[in-house]
Amino acid sequence: MREFNSVSDLLEQIHPLEQLNLERAFVYQDTLIKHQGALGKLEKMAVYISAMQGSLKPRILHPEIFCFAADHGLADEGVSAYPQAVSAQMIDGVAGGLAGVSCIARSFAIQVNAYDVGLKTTPKHPQVIS
């Protein structure tokens, strides 16, 4: 994959999936030693990545995780077990490496990016991007 400097550069690199690649990837998944569909959404994701790359054994060279946090206001209606302030604490935990996703990512040297995209309470961790 080429480098890109803007979203429009990236979008130019995206092409429709070739149906043959998708069919081959689904067939290949069904030949692996596991029950069909045993990996749920992860299996389907692998099939689509395989089809996108045109390879039955795709590679992700520089994986990153993007975690977005926002409040929807329903907590004000009394339907949530936790106040909205917990959302900011959770994204602080993601940015600070304390959340489950952060711990798993760290064990595989995967960068985690934490974003505040509409929290009512301002996160405190300096690595949360607003």
C-alpha cells in the first residue's frame, strides 16, 4: 500500500472488492481446522481483509486501534448504571494503557489512539485527542 498524505489520497487507493477474491477467501476459511463461523465477526473480518488484499494469507503490517468516546445523553434519563463522567474515565484508561484493549494492544506492540468525539466530561489524560 502506498503512503498517503490526506484522506482524499487514501480514498483514491480504495477499490471495489473483486467478487472472485471474496468467494475464494470464504472457501479458504471453510478449509481451516475450526468450526465454520466459530470466530464470528473476526472470521468475517479476516475474509474481507483477504479479499481486499487479493491474498488468502493477508498481512497487516502496521496495525493501529482507534477508540472513540462520546456521550449520548441517555444517562440523564436515568437508564444507565453509571454517570457520564465514567465515559471520560474510560477513555483516560484507554489512553493511559490501563484498559483491556490497551493491555492487549501493548502485548502485540499495536498503537492505541484515544479520541474524545463528544464527551460531556473532559478527559484528563493528555494523550486523548479532542
